[in-house]
Amino acid sequence: MSRNLATQASALLLVALGSAAGGAYAYHRYRDADWRRRDAEYQRQLQGKLTESEQRMQALNTELGTARSRLVSQATLNEKYQAFLSKNAEFEKYTREHGLSLKSLSDATFRLQQRERGGAGTARVEPTPTPRPGEPTAASPQVISYEFTDAQGRVHLKDPNIWVQGDEELQLEQLFRVEGTVLQQTNGSLMTQRVQLQEVVAEGEGKYRVLAEAGLVDANFTYANAPGHEPPRGLTWGPSWMATLGTSFRPESLLRVGASARVVKWGPVGLAGGLSSDFRSLEGSGGDAFLTFTPSWKGRELGLALGGGVHLPLGGAQRVRPNLTLSFVIY
């Protein structure tokens, strides 16, 4: 009996390893094919071979406030950036200290036209200085000074003598708000930037009122956006379908086969649920809930997931059983 059990366990182990290897191969083949597709699309766009719709998206549109955009390689972008860094030593030091890499460069030119109504203006006659004894009295016009402040207190004009040119003094104190939005194709590497410039006035408690919006004259947005090959980092949601081989260490039914879906993933760790069966009894059939661990090799995820959790049989006296799984990712 023990010999038959060992033979059965060995056979099941070979099936498990073969299935896992097949799943890993299929997973990587799909992943590599998808990456090759995205890379081919990227190379086409990088060479400037754009569709008519893509050309419109990358063109300057002053009415919408979108910049003239251009996709370049990271090396080309870095070359353009060097001229900027040579004039900004402190900023270059900042990027080195924090290990920052360049993703895009942009510049924009705006035109702001305004007409002010109201404000406070004052003009007054300055007293004529009394001449010293013996000095001739100059026959010059009466000195008149003028000052003006707009209703928002942003513009202040002083003219000590309206008859003299060149002695005027104009003081400006304005607040501007810049709003930038970067958008990317859902299935491509092209990006575009929208930028808006508004003059605002503070109204207290971090609130600002818009006085005027500048019109975009010209703008350029240069960026690098090669498709990544690494799996997404951080917390991700959404089903990742897997075929599973599970066991609860029952000699009469050592292995269960089923399907599951990993619904949440944080780095290599995830949470999955599914169904499995040994196709022999209700005790060997039911639902599964388990944590998963996805190993990586040289920075790339393998198509395998190791898991541990519980199996919930459809029948039998023991309603919850331990559950170890070996899963291979289908998608």
C-alpha cells in the first residue's frame, strides 16, 4: 500500500512539475509576444511614422492649450537636458543627490492681454521751491505729480513730474497659476501635454480668483517613454487567471486540479480564490482561498505562484482543510 502511495505521489509530482513548466513557458511566451508588440509600436512612433490621428495629437493646438509634442529616445532627451543643467548647477546637484532621471522637457510661450477699469489715481501740484536770494526765478511749468493703483493692488504707477519723461516708476505685483496635464495613449507610447497660465488674486485661506487667462502662443513637449518590461510595482487590482494544483495531504486523494484568480497583488505577494476537485468525491471538491507568492528570476517574474490557505469542501465532516497550491499563470 505504501509502495502504491509513493508511486502515486511521484506520478502526481511529475504531473505538477510538467504542468508548472508548461504554464511558465506559455506565460512567458505570451508576455514576450505582448512586449514585442508594444516595442514594435514604440519603434514606429519613435521614428516619426505616425498615423493622421497621432499627428493631430502631437501637433500644437493653441485653442486647446496642447503643446507640440515629440517622442525621442532617452539618450536624445538626456543630450538636450545637458545644456540646461550646465546653467543650473544647484539643480543638477539636486538630481544627483536624489537619484532622479529625466522623463520630459517642456517650454511654453503665452500672451496675456488685459484691460483695467477703476482703480485710484491722484494728481497734486507740488509746491514750487522758494528761490534763494539773488537767484533768478525760473519760468518753468508748475510741477504736477501723479500716482495710480489698480483696484486689485497689483499695478502701482508713480510719476513725480508729468512734464518730464523718463522719471516714471511702474511697480507690478502679480500672482500666476500654471496648470499642466500630461496624457498618454492607452495602447501606445505617445504622450501630449496641456498647459494653462492664469493670473489670479488671493482671496484668503488658500483660495484664488481668476482674473485673466493667457492665450498659448507656442509650446514644446519633448519626452522619452519606452515600453517597460518589468511587472507593475505596488498594489495592483484585477484578476490574474491561474491553473492550480492543490493538496490537503489526504492519502486517498492527494492532488486536486482546478482554476483560480489572483484578485490583488502587492509586489510578489497576492490573494487568490478559486475552485478545485479531485474528481472522486465531494470532500475533494470545493472552493479555495489562499495567499500566493510569485518568485522572480533576474528581475522578471516566473509564471509560477506558490500558495497556502484553506480548502472548503462541498461535503464531508471536515468543512475546512489546509490547502497548498502550485499555480501557473495563464493570463
